[in-house]
Amino acid sequence: MLDASSTFIAVDFLNAIEKHPLPVLVNTLANTAAIMYVLKLVVLIPVAYLLFKDIENKNMRNFFIVAIAVLGLAEGLRNLISILII
């Protein structure tokens, strides 16, 4: 959610521009980058449900959770640092 927050602040308040065409399209259709919160939750909730439902090995499940968290935090921190540099 750090990624969605940093994207929302950068695009809506600091006039930053998304680099990828799909988020640009979604932001244009919704007329705000706040839609990123909804999109992240639409993906995150089913993935978390499937991880806890289908993966019985606790170590493997925790590995996937940490991997997803690292990927999300990495992009969110990159965006946050970019905002601080602006």
C-alpha cells in the first residue's frame, strides 16, 4: 500500500507522470490516482486468500508473503524517494 500511497501523492498533488501505460489509462479513466488503492486491494486480497488456503507448508507460504512484501515495499520506497527528491 506504500506504493499506492506514493503514486497517489505524486500523481495527484505533485503533478508527476506515471511511466507505464496501464496505470496511466486507469488513472485517466478514474480521473484520480486514488484508484490505485482499490486496484492493489483487488489483487492483494485474493492472492493472500489463495496463499493461506492452498499452501499448507508454512515456510513456503511465509516465503511468498515476504517476497510479495519486498516487491511492494521496494517500488513504494523508490517512489517515496523520488517524491522527496522532487
